[in-house]
Amino acid sequence: GARSARSIPLPIAPGSAWSVQVGSFGDMQNAQSLAARLLQHQHSAQVSTLVVNGRALYRVRVGHLGRREDAEALRVRIEQSMGLNGRVVPDP
């Protein structure tokens, strides 16, 4: 309905966090290579594996921040310093 079109902040469970997903790859080496590049720019990245339809996807994420605004600021810093378009995602 028209009501759901308004942007209402979702309630955030205590202990939830945010990170910036910078890339998602079908190839582990690509993911590790991006994580290494991020590290050279002082962004400590984690590579996590997600299986989708029987295929492994390797996600590269930076940060584990309590506030979405902080994750958004980190996303902008990564974009400005490295030209990478990340997106802010919940990081339970």
C-alpha cells in the first residue's frame, strides 16, 4: 500500500552490525586479491563464503560497525580512495 512506500527505518536487533560489501566473486582468488588491495589501503577486509544454488560465492566485506551511518561513511571513503562501489549490508 501507499504506507509502505515511506522509508521507515527498520528496527535493528541489539548486537546487529553493519559492514560494507565491496565485492562478490565466484572465484576465491579474485576475492582474496581484492581483500589484499583493501588491506594496502588500511581497510581490513574479510572474505566470507556463501553458497547460492550450489555455487560458492566469496563476499569481500570491510568493517563491523554498530551504526549504519558509520558503515555508510566507510563506504564513501572506500569509494573515494579506491574507486570501488560498495554497499552497506547488515552484518549479524
